[in-house]
Amino acid sequence: MKKAFALLCVLLIAVSVFAQGQNEDNYPSRPVEVTVQWSAGGGADLAFRAFADVFAQHTGQQMVIKNVPGASGVPGTVQYLDSAQPDGYSLMHWSNAHVSNMHMTNVPFTNDSFKHVAEIVESTHYLLVPADSEWETLDDFIAYAKEHPGEIKMGNAGTGGGNHLAALLLEDATGTQFTHVAYDGGNPSVIGLMSGEVDASMNNSPEGYSNVEAGQVKMLVSFGEERLPDFPDVPTAKELGYDIVLRQWRGIAVPLDTPDELVDKLDDIIKACVEDPAYAEKLSGIGAIPAYMDTEEYNEFIKAEDQRFKDLIISRGFGDRY
């Protein structure tokens, strides 16, 4: 009897292993769900919906977006951590907003709580000033800021958010000091700029695009690796001699115990989707660009970003974690 039971257990394990291998070989064989920890219509949501359209074309399976907004992405991330299965069918959005938030306050997860598969998209920060501003170039702006420390009022989308941290990194890189003014979002900061409440605003694609096109504000510089496709005449900071890259990046994470074979398969699918011209076309409408880093490169990049934000937040005394 005991031998029969033991044999049955061995057979069940063998069947389970075989089935798992078959599932990995056929992945994906059913719809894939992605947790996006911000509201529908936001930058993260729009980027992942664009990716989902291309994913369906490449795999024949739907990618379903599950929005779990609130509290800087913490509730959605915790919910995913507690419930997601390591089968490749439960994915999660991960970005520099998560990384910076982990150093602002204590949260029940770290970068190492998940496996990070690949980057899929990024958008660029840029500096906006009034259309009639005396500053015509980044050099003009920095020179004035150095001569008048703390005088320039710099708008952002909220204390500790991506635009705010980008402005702080600009200060560190150029030896300048601004008076930071927080708004409830990027678009409100552009409105504050146009109304004269602030002298400049740090923003992220596509905030203020229509205002630049209408001549209501002007973009002095973008902080990406390359010029913004929608504003090819605006130079990057690197072109101007400043080694500053400020970008919002987003990638895909999975549960920590997801098999490496599935991670590799998903990485291959992501690469094909990101390199598809249709994806770039879909993103162009929201001011974002395809960006791919494979699993190894992406994980090294996340570690570097983690240290950069940690150092910045500690040096500025933000949050309540340190």
C-alpha cells in the first residue's frame, strides 16, 4: 500500500513537471493580466495599453490591464505581491516611481521582492518656461539660477514625484538652487507656469505639449538620450555639454519564484513587441518612446537607479524612512 502511494506521488509530480514544461513551451496559451498601479488614462496605463495591443498581435493572446490606483502605487503592488501566481500570466508594471517611493517611506516590498523581466517604455523630462521668458537656452537659465540662488520658482507635479526629483537632480548636476512649488499633477504645474505662479516647470511627456505647440510656453531642453520626436528642434542636455539624463522608465515584473525559463520566454516576447514599429506609432500619441533592456541589463539598471534615488532622498531629507 505504501509503495503504491509512493508511486502515485512520483507519478503526480512527474505529470506536474511535464505539464509545467508544456505550459512554458506553449506560453502564452491564454490571456495575460498586468497590474498597473495607477488610474486608467494616466501615463502608465496608456503606455501599457499600447504595449498590450502589440502583445496580442505577436502572441495571439490578449493582455488585460488591471488598474489598482492609489497611494503612489503601494496598494496595487502589495496586492500583486500577495496574490500573483508565478505562472507567467500575472505581470506587474514597475517604474522609477516605485523605486523613489521605497526610499521616501517604509513599504512592504523592495526591488528584490520581484523578478524584473525587461524595460518596455520611457518618457523624457524637459524644462518649460514662459513663452516671453528672457531665457532662450539652458545656459541662459542655469547662469541666471547661479546668480540668483533660490529665486527661480520651479513647478512640479507633487513633492517627491518624478518631476520634483528630476528638478533636484538638475540642481545637483548644475550647482543651482530653485524654490520648488508642488502642484497636484503635471498639467496643473503647466497652468501655474502660464499664470505666472512659477517661473519654470519640470515636466514629463506629454505634459504641456499642446501649450508648447500653441506658443504659450517654450521648451528649453529635454533630458533624454535623444531629442523628442515631437520637438526635434529642442536640444538635449547632453548635446549642450551637460551629462544629465532624466527619464521616466517602465518595465515588467513577475513573482519572485517564476521559473527562469518563463522569464526568458517573456523577455523574448517583450523584445519583439518593443521593436515592432506599430508600438512606436501607438506611443507617439502620448509622448513616449519604445525602450528595451533585456533581463540582465534591466536589473543592473534598476540597481543603479535605486542607489541614485536613495542618495538623493537621503541628502535632501525627504520622507520618513531615513
